[in-house]
Amino acid sequence: MFKTKEEFKYEFSKRIIEAYGRTVEESHITEKFMVLESMVRDYASVNWAMTKMAVQQKSMKQLHYFSMEFLIGRLLVNNMMNLGIYDIAKEGLAEFDINIHELEELEADAGLGNGGLGRLAACFIDSLASLSYPAFGQTIRYDYGFFKQKIEDGYQVEVPDQWLQLGYKWEVRKPKHACEIKFWGKVIWNDKKGKWEHVEAESVRAVPYDVPVVGNDTLITNTLRLWKAEPSENIPVNKDFQQYANEVNMICQTLYPDDSTLAGKILRLKQQYFFVAAGLNSIVRAHLRVYKDLSNFHEKNVIQLNDTHPVLVIPELMRILLDEYDYEWDDAWEIVKHSCAYTNHTILAEALEKWPVDMMRDLLPRVYQIIEEIDRRFVGFVKQKTDGNEDILNKVRIINNGQVHMAHLAIAGSFSVNGVAGLHSEILMTREMKEFNDLYPGKFNNKTNGVTHRRWLAYSNPELTALLKETIGDEWIKEPDQLTCLNKYVNDSIVQAKFYNVKQKRKQVLADYIKEHNDIDVDVNSIFDIQVKRLHAYKRQLLNVMHIIYLYQEMKQNPNFRIYPRTFIFGAKAAPSYYFAKKVIKLINSVADKVNNDPETNQFLKVVFLENYGVTLAEKIMPAADVSEQISTAGKEASGTGNMKFMLNGAVTLGTLDGANVEIAERVGEDNVVIFGLRDHEVEALKASHSYSAWNYYNNNPKIKKVVDSLTDGTFHPSREEFKIIFDELMSKNDEYFLLADFEAYRQAQEKINDLYQQRQKWSAMCLKNIAEAGYFSSDRTIEEYVRDIWHLEKVKH
Ligand SMILES: *Cc1c(COP(=O)(O)O)cnc(C)c1O
């Protein structure tokens, strides 16, 4: 492989000629891009092969991270940086008159996820490889990723995400690892063999596509395995082939664009079983290539279930052990229970996954039968533990009221259950899953989320990285805790000034992007106040908009009321069927139109909605933020990870004490965040007392009344019906997420931001303090905790 610029150039031009029969000068830019990508993949392949060999030869335990979503984004820059070949490639290409950034822009985002949960999986596999732990990611190779968002006349329009259009050079098809997955049919008892048999099933072929996961400064390269469904050679006899082929193709066609409600669709259940069964099949076969049987399966494999979507791993592994390898129930259950660990991501009731018994029995007859037996035995265990307490049994049963409760199955079949931030885990243990915590003392634990500081700081913010290097060196890239060395410089006025300049540069980059895409001029000297995340009522983008409306109204009414210039920036996709969320997007855009075009106020107040928020856009946004809006109703956001990306880039969190905001505030201290609003126990008490009245706030606070009235009085839309649903959510439905209760506290917190930002040195010190403490929120720390407490892996050395 190339080691120098000259070798790179030779290899690059050779490959262009080989692949396209043209010289570098004559080749098309997409050809140059694809050749560069395949060169980087092949460069990584050497370590990839070595890693597989080393893991096998040393009989190492491996992690298998099962997730319906991996929101990995682009890989080209990340992989070149991790391999340490970025500069060679950049300079080599420059000598061919090729700007590497132009090639980078051709890469599609692998948007195989919705938001935080999928992005977490992506950060985790990056950290696992960079820390040299042997690990596999298992997921689905969706033909279309998360939809592309367009804004037309202020409304969200969804366009299919054709991410495979140019071909995906990172993946390698592995037909030799293909297997058959069975759906439908029925279960019969075979007396001769003395076991259950799944007959008259419809087979689907699962083919893996492997993507190398390149670690930073390590010889380790792990694998992300994407499963694709194809027609089986055993075509079902009673079905038209065309219909069968269509059904098969549907399995991997689309990612469900909704991360919080159960898509009650059989296709979703099919997707889940498809990748779970295929993934397990390949793990079992790999295990049996090295060991004589499966009795040590749990000593050599650990399976992490990212939320409940892959929980069918539990009954499917039982099925394999019982039906294919003739294990007794108790022995099989011991292996399963010691192999699986489950991560809970939400306590929102509507997101707790349940499947109708009939649907599951029809689609997966044998798996359902096993779940029934797991439930039967679990009921016995609960009765014995609780002296037959019916209330408790009702709360914890796996099969209840004709539904299979996936979280309950997950807890019963795993040796570890973790939440994703301190507050979230505490709520699980003491409130939402208290009965389970009592049944299984010690099974519950916390693993506060993290983000990879390589992608989210080192690579996406080269200007800040350069400043950190000149100030504290670059050890933090390997050991993010070393960012605390910056503590010494928090009050250093020279470092403060340099930081301020870096921030201004990055704000200019975003301002240029906004000019190009939204045709709005924004002032880089204004405060960049940013809220980017999925659009959801509990995340309270609406509270942010209501405050903007308030500022606008106040400035219009009172010529002496003026704020320090502020640019409010939003980015958010709404689930296509989430009507309220889409109306909030329209409202943001309507407010933006009004205030941006009002010459009386627009030197003080601008509002920008950035279309199509995703990983690549986030990499541009995070470095440019002054203020990070993390304003969910306390108790609702399990962790948040956007908050951590902002912090790494030196933004100040304006937030509620929710999710990981609590830990951010603890680490930087109360002077370096702006915290406001009801706390989790206060929200709970308010709910329990049934005393909350949105109308009271409306009637007693004229500011609130004026803002709420503007939703339906024609201020922002000629039709008074346009935002009626938002008015109704707040007033008729009594404001489920307590926006009005928190409005005044939020307004005051925003006033505080307004004052703090004008004290430039103090503000810069706050930002530096946030960067100094952000190392804790690296996913490297999170992964080390999972390894220590749950996975017990060794590092690969070769
Ligand atoms: C980090 C990230 C998220 C999660 O953001 P939260 O603010 O934690 O909800 C969602 N989408 C993308 C593209 C991200 O990069």
C-alpha cells in the first residue's frame, strides 16, 4: 500500500486507468471519487483481514451490537483520518489539480437511522475499533435511508433517500455467509425426532454486505454487517414468483422514519426477525468453526440489544439451541441469559414496543411458541418471588392482554439492563421498571451515552483542533480526558481571544451555507442559538419558537426594548405522519418569514430553518454554535447526545435538568451552563396532583397570552386555521409537555444568555470550560464502562 504522496499518485492513476480506461485528467469527478473510496477501503482491508485472524487465533470474546439503525454518515474523511492517510491523499490529489473537498462532497450520507439511537450505534462502533476491541455491528441494508427533507412553502416534503445511487464502495458482498430465514407456516411435533418442526414456511435469503469499521491509530478494523433480503432458491410453491419477489424486496426497502412510536406493521416485525435471525446464524456458524459446540457460546460472544427492536435475539437463540443443536431448555436458557444484554432508550409510553400475539404467531410460529414458554416459566418465577402478588405479575408479564411486551422479554432474557444517562437509569429503577429492579437486584445499571470526539471535534472542527493542539497538545485525541488540561487556560485572555476567533470563523462557514441554501444574510457577530434534533413535542421546539415570537412582539411594541443580535437556527425532521410536528416546522418557517423581513427588527432577530438535518449537516452546525438548546420537558429525554457534540465544540448549554444535561451541568458547574425550568420530580408531582392548568398561565401571564393568541389571529398566517392544532395542543389538551409552566423561566434564562454573551471574556471562559470537561462525554469513556461492567472484552493486539 502507498506510504508516500508519490506512491499514492501512482496507485491512483493506475486504478483510474484500470477501472475506466482513461487518464486522471480525462476521468469524470465521480470516477475519481469512487477510485479514491475503493483505495481507502483496500488500504483498510489489510488490517481487516489481520483483525479477523488475530481474533480467531486467540479465541477472543467478541461483541455483537444489534441495532435496527446505524446512522453512520459519511466515511471517507473519517476513515482517511483514522488511517492517518488524509494528508498524503490530499496533497497527492492536489498535484493532479483535484480538490479533495470536492470529492468528499460526492459521498452520500449513509442515513441508516432516524436520530440519536442510530447515531449512538455509529459512535460506539467507532470507539470500539479505536480502542481495539473486537466487535461486530449487525443491521439492515436499507435500499432507502432516512427520507430527505425538502422545505416547500414552509412545509416539510419527504423525498426518498437514494443513498446507493453511485454505488457504495465501502461494502463487500459476502454470498458465502448467506443464510435462509423462515417466515409463516406452522409448527408440528415430529414424534420420530422428538422435537418441534417448522413446516410449510416461506424462505428468504439473507446476504451480508460487510463494511470495514476503521479505528483511529490502531491496527484493528472491525465489521459492520448489513443484511439484504433476496429471493431464496426454495421458492414457495403456492405463490406467484413475482408476488414473492416483491414481498422479499419490501423487507429491506425502507427504514421506518419514526423513532418514537411503534409502527404497527407486519413488515416492521419481518425486518426485525430478518436481521436478528441472519445475524445470529452467522455468529453461531462462526463459533462452530472454532469450537466443538455452543456450550461456551456466552463466554466467547456477548450480544448488546440496542433498544427493544432486536429483542427477538432472545427467543431465536433459544430456537437455535433447542431445535438445531438439541439443547435442553434449562441449558439453553442459561446460555441465552448469559449472552444478551439490553439497553433501554426511552420511557415514553407510546414508544414501548408491543406486538399483537396473533401477528407474531402467524409470522413466526416457532419463535412465538418459545416466547410463550419463556412467559410461562417467568410467571412461575414471579409468583414465587412475590408470594403470588397479582398486581406485580400484571405489570411485568411478557404476554399480556394479547400482546407481547418486548421490553419485558428483554429484561427476562438478559443479564444486564442499562439506561443511557444517570437520571434516566434512576427513573427506570425507581419508577418505570421498579418491579423488575426488585425482581432482579443488580441487573440494572447506568451507562451514560457518549459521542466520538474524533468525528465530532477532531475532524469536523479543524480550526478548534489546531487551537487545542497548540495549547494543550494532541494527547486528547487518544485520551479524551486529557481535554481537562484546558482547565489551566480557561481564564487565559490570549486563549480566550483565539477561541473567539475560531468560533467566528466557524460561524462564517455556517453563515455562508445559510446564504447559499436559505438566501438569508446572518450576522456572525450575533449569537448563534441552535436547536437541531428530531422534531417531537417533548423536545419542545415550540417553546423556543414561542420565545422568539415574544421577543419579536416586545420589540415591535416597545422601541426601547432591544436585544443583543441573535440568530435562532433550527434543523429537524418530523415523522411523515406526525401532523403536529410538521405544523411546528411550518410555524418556524412562517415566523422566520415575518421577522427576517421586518426592517424594524431584523438587525436584532433572525430565524433560520436548515433543511434536511443529518450527520453531515450536523458536522457543519456544531462548530458554529454559541448556544445549545436542550429544552425537553424534564424526565422525557433519556440522554441526548446532540448536547455533547455542542459542548465539545464550545457551545454553552441552555437546558432543563433532563437526560445527560444533568451530568453536563455537574461537570462544568452551574456558572458554565444556563439551567431553567421544572425538574423531573416537579413535573411528576404536577401530573399526579392533576392541578396543572394551561389556562391559568394564559390568563395570568400577559406575555404568554399574547404569544398564544398570535397563533390564531393571523399574525403569522392569513388562515386562522393554519396553526389551530398548535393552539389546541397547548390550550384544549392542557399542554402535555408543560411549555407554559416553563415559559417564564425560559424567558429569564434567555435574558441571562443575552447578558453573558456581551461579556466577551467571561463568555469565552464558559465555552473553554465546556470543552475542558467534554472528554467525559466521549463514547470512548462509555465503551470502557460497557467493557468493564457488561462485555468483559480484551483488546486485540497484533
Ligand atoms: C446527534 C444526532 C442526533 C441526536 O440529537 P439529540 O439532540 O440528542 O436528540 C440526531 N440526529 C443527528 C443527525 C445527530 O447527529
